[in-house]
Amino acid sequence: MTAYRYDGTFAGFLTCVWDALECGIEPVEFLLPDGGAALWETREPATDRGKAKRLYTALAKRVSPAFQKLIARGFLTCLPQKELDLLVLIRRGLAEGDRVRLDLSNPVMARVNLALTKMWTEWDHLKGFVRFSDLDGALVGEIEPKNRVLPLLASHFAARYSGERLALYDRTHHEVFLSDRGRWKLLPAEDFRMGPAGAQERAFRAMWRNYYQTIAIEGRLNPKCQSTHMPKRYRHVMTEFLTDEELETGLPGRSAAGSLGDGRGNKRTP
């Protein structure tokens, strides 16, 4: 039995798939560089962007563009051992065509489809729950998603704030989105701190927190309903639940009660 170790990139994954298809290998596990020791023989093919591009192009030509996109988006999910499931789908797609993508009776396809649904739900939530701070003329924020949704959010925020300079950090996957008036890129970043805000930004934060707390009607407070509309797992990076010190040092936020308001967080909300 064989395990693959790769660099965690999509190109690295496709290089492993190329190797598995070429050598007729059925891997039992995919490992990242820091994934620890494997119990099986390990192959570590160097990432070959040429092979990755050829395979990626073949997915569109030999199967369909929709299938190609499904594999690329599936790689962004937090599905455990997603690489094994995606490899199974690639094998079947190249052999059977696009009908594989529509076969939800297949447990692998159903599992990947469910993971994609959850990822798009998280993406949709974060379009509204991201909070930016104005720091020296740049809008800066942090998220901590389960799925690697930052590449999907990047184009949204770059277009929405095309006249602004933006920085959005993904704590989970250690990467940052940078945009300068619509031109953007993603970069790896092991550590990130927002840093101190000016007096005007702190005043806007205070006004937003005050609005959030006072808009509630005490007699109609419904924490269960509030948690449905504003899940607790997003609150530790949201201005209305944090102090300025917690925002600027990256410390965990505190849970707070209040109504679900719809206003301007940190001067701007998506």
C-alpha cells in the first residue's frame, strides 16, 4: 500500500494524481509535509505544474468544464481525505464521462457534493459576516473558516471594494488576500496582526457596538433564533463581540448577547 505526500497545493495534488494514473497506484492516504510519518510506503513526487496543467485541461476536454470546476472547488473543502475522493472521481470521470458528476447515488460523489454545499454556505455567510477595520487608509479584516474559502471571497471583495486597499487574513489556512483598487493576489502568511487602530476607527467600532446592543428589544430577545442567523462560530472575529484589544492582538473573542442587527460594521459591511 502507498501513501502520497505533497506540498498542499492544487498543482501538487494533480501531480500526485498524474503519478497514480501513470503507475496504476491506488493510494491509501495523502499527507501534507507536516502530516507526520506514514504507515505505508510513501511517494513524494515533486510538484510539476506542467503535468498539473495538462491534467487539469484534460478534465475539461475529456469530461466537462463543470467536472473540472467541481474538482477544483472540491479541493477547497474541508472534507477529510478529500484527495482520495477526488482521485476516485477523476478516475471515473476520465473513464465514464460527465455522467459521474450527476450520479449522486454514488457515495463518493454524494460526499463531495455535500462538502461543496457546506463550503458554499460558509462562503455566503462570510460575505456578510466579514468585518473590516480602516487602518491607515486600508481595510483590514480576519476570518477563521473551516473551508478554504478565501480564494472564492477574494474576487467578491476585490470587485465590491474596487476603489479600496484591502487585506483579509485566513487564520485557518494561513494565507492573506491583498487588493489594491481591484488588483489582488493571495499570499501565504504564517502570522498576522491587525495592529492598533486610530481614534476615528475606534470611534466607529464603539458606535457599531452601541448600535448592536441597543437595537435589541429586551422582551423579545431570542438567543436561539439569533444563533441561527448569526452562528456563534463566526462571532470571535466580529467587531460587535470583541474589544479593541482582542481585535488588534488576535486573542479569542468573548460570547456576547444582543440582537441581530443589520448595519455598518467597522464603517463598512459587505
